[in-house]
Amino acid sequence: MSTDQIIKKILLRAPLASVWRALSDSAEFGRWFGMRFTSPFTPGIVLQGVTVPTEVNVGIAKLQKPHEGTPVEITIEEMEPERLFSFRWRPYVPDNSSTLPATLIVFDLEEVSGGVVLSVTESGFEYIPPEHRAKAMAMNEQSWEMMLRLIAEHLFQVAEH
């Protein structure tokens, strides 16, 4: 396992435009991811938000419930329509994550036969102090697996309506 990055991929059986909207629209992103933001995603801005339970999966919502109301701050880096979305955030570690360096999250979309391959890469863990690095990576490794399941479920639910 790398000490710098987490990489996850999933094939989403949905149109590219739907996947892009699920990532790039702050309200839609928040519904499946489990965050509420007060502004749209715009490159270069710092957004304040709060953790809320996902609206997509009851089991994962229960896991998020104890963290409801926790402040979240992200900095939107890049938005290349239907190709790339990236932001920075501080990984969650129970004892004051606000002092940790931010990591970079990059969502990369590739249209393929039958859907879209979504890759998510979180990098920058080497800048996190060693006493927090392993825990931050382990927590986020597991969380990204859940988040990819959530976006797939969200897109399935959207397609059914």
C-alpha cells in the first residue's frame, strides 16, 4: 500500500452527463456523499459545509449519523466538464484534524462502452504527520469504497425516476 495515495475505480452504468452532475453540482454531491454546502462548486473557492447522513443508503447514513453537523471545509481546485473534478480537504482524525495538511481528491471520468469509469485518487498523505498518517489513510481507504458504492446507488436511483 502506498503511503501517499489512495486510488479507487468503479464502472458506473450511467450517462457521462449524469455522473458529471452527481460530482459537480454541490447539492447533488451532498445528497449522496453526505455533506451540505451553502454554495455551488466553483474553482478556486473555499466552501464551508457540514456532514449530514447520505440520502442514498440507510446503512451508511447510520454510520454517518454520529458525525452529523461536523464542519467541513473544501477548496475546489479544478473542474473540467465531464472529465475531471478536484478539491482539497483535511482528512478526518478524531483529535483535531483542522491542523493537518489538506489532501487532494481527484475524480477522473472516462466514458467507456456501457458507462463511465470513475477513478478517485486521494494524494498528499506524506505531508500528514506520521502519528496521524496511517489512521487517516486507513479511514479514507474504507470511506472511498463506501463513497463509490453511494454514487453508484445514487445514479441508479436517479435513473429510476
